[in-house]
Amino acid sequence: MPPALDDGCVLITGASSGIGEALARQLAGRARRLVLVARREERLRALAEELRRERSGLEVEVRRCDLSDRGARERLLDALEGGPGIDVLINNAGFGDQSLFERARWDKLERMVALNVTALTHLCHRLVPPMVAQGRGGVLNLSSGFGLSWLPGLAVYIGTKHYVTGFTESLRAELATTGVVVTQVCPGPVITEFHDAAENTTGQRPPRFVAISAQQCAAEAIAGFERDRAIVVPGFYIRNLLRLHAVTPRWLWRRIATALARPMRAAGSA
Ligand SMILES: NC(=O)c1ccc[n+]([C@@H]2O[C@H](COP(=O)([O-])OP(=O)(O)OC[C@H]3O[C@@H](n4cnc5c(N)ncnc54)[C@H](OP(=O)(O)O)[C@@H]3O)[C@@H](O)[C@H]2O)c1
């Protein structure tokens, strides 16, 4: 059954930049109501005003929330319960940290797990039951190509995305007969503010040709969601690299990952 994007109410976390903002712009022409969530309220308000101006009849609600904070999440979810109901939940907010594990700051890692894992799960736990009761709805979770693979230099981020991938696959199986569509998006590098937030200290960067725009990522995510795809990997190069990775023996990938870790350690101790 197609997800309720047209004329529905869509909640997007992390709509103040990057992929979330692109999703909001692309869904504005279709949804009846958007609920935009992030911490930078000014950005959300500016986006909401622009979308309302462009799409007459579109309702846009802005909710400032630090989703890594349990109390703030509870208040958001309580407030949403009194509203018109969420038809589609897009769990997009997330960030990474690109450094060797023992050199990363604990407070940042803790916030990352709280956002990428706990908040995503908490929002599903509160917003999925009404969808099941109605027999329609959708969940679109932003995982990563790193939900399907691994490399050194992003251990905790990769751990959070493996969680998102496993959780989303299992949730999809559980909801298969309920009318609720569950899809995950597993992008490779996307040109957004993600890379600033990740504070890369590894000295390594992905090759430029694999990077795609937030607009392309959002468009492929929406198209895959509408086709009820389990996993969407946007971008030609990453899609095929991940196909190659899937048939690469684990022992061989471990050797590649170990070889990539050596210069990271050397870079930090120089
Ligand atoms: N860019 C990539 O290369 C890439 C690749 C694979 C997967 N992804 C995934 O795609 C998703 C979106 O990332 P992006 O690339 O669009 O990065 P981005 O431009 O940095 O956007 C991240 C969004 O998350 C929000 N956010 C961060 N911390 C938050 C918090 N504590 N509470 C509420 N919102 C918070 C940010 O808003 P505020 O700062 O205003 O709160 C922002 O809107 C993430 O889950 C990321 O892991 C990205």
C-alpha cells in the first residue's frame, strides 16, 4: 500500500538543513501538513514561511526540539498527541564523529547515540501505534551506507547506523501486514553540513565522485518509499560499490579496513 504522503501529515526531524530540508521542500507540494523538527528554530521558521508562500493551503508547524534530550522529546510527543496525527514519520536527524574511537569526546558520542538511536526509536514507539490502528502510514528512517558496511574512523556512528538498519528491517517485517510502509535510506556521502558536524580528524575523505546532492538523496528516498522499497541506496556509484561490498568476503574487507586505519593513527601521533 502506498504511504500517505499525498494530503497527509508528515513529520521530518532534522529539517533545518541538508537532506531533511530537501525532503521538506520536495514534500511541500504533496503533503497537507508538515511538522518540521530541529534545534535551530530560526532556520525552521524561515523554511516554513517560504514553503507556505509557495504552496497555498499547506500547513507547516515548527517544533524546536533537542531530540537527544529525553524530556524535550517527551514534551514534543505529548504536544503532537493533541494534534491532528502524524501519517508519515521521517527520522532524518542525525550526526557523526570522524575520529579514532579513543580520541573522540565522550559527551559527543553519548549525544550521538541518544539522537541516532534512542530518539529514532522513541519517535517510532510513540507514533507507529496510531498508524497501525488506522491501517495506514509510513516510517522513513535515515540510516547510511555505513548501516550496511564499516570502515575505521567512525566506529560509534557506524554502530548507530547498524542499529538503524537492523531495527528498521525488523520493524518492516513486523508491520508488513498492517498497511504501514517502512523504508530505510542508506546514502553514501551527501553534500550537507554533516561533514562539518563530524569534525574529521582522520586525514581521510571519500573520493568526490561518489558524493551526491541532498536534493538527489531526497528525491530517490521519496521514490523508493513510494515503491515500498525496504532499502534505498541513492546514487549510482555508492549503490554499485555497496553491491560489490555485499559479495566481498568479510576477511578481505577487514584487511582493507585495517590498512585504512594505520595512517589515521599515524596522522594523530605525528
Ligand atoms: N551527509 C552524508 O554524507 C550522510 C550520509 C549518510 C547518512 N546521512 C544521514 O542523513 C541524516 C541527515 O544528515 P545531513 O547529511 O542532512 O546532515 P546535516 O545537514 O548536518 O543535518 C542534520 C540535521 O539533524 C538535526 N539535528 C542534529 N542534532 C539534533 C538534535 N540534537 N535534535 C534535533 N535535531 C538535530 C540538525 O538540525 P539542528 O542542528 O538545527 O538541530 C539538522 O537539521 C543523518 O541521519 C545522517 O546520519 C548523511
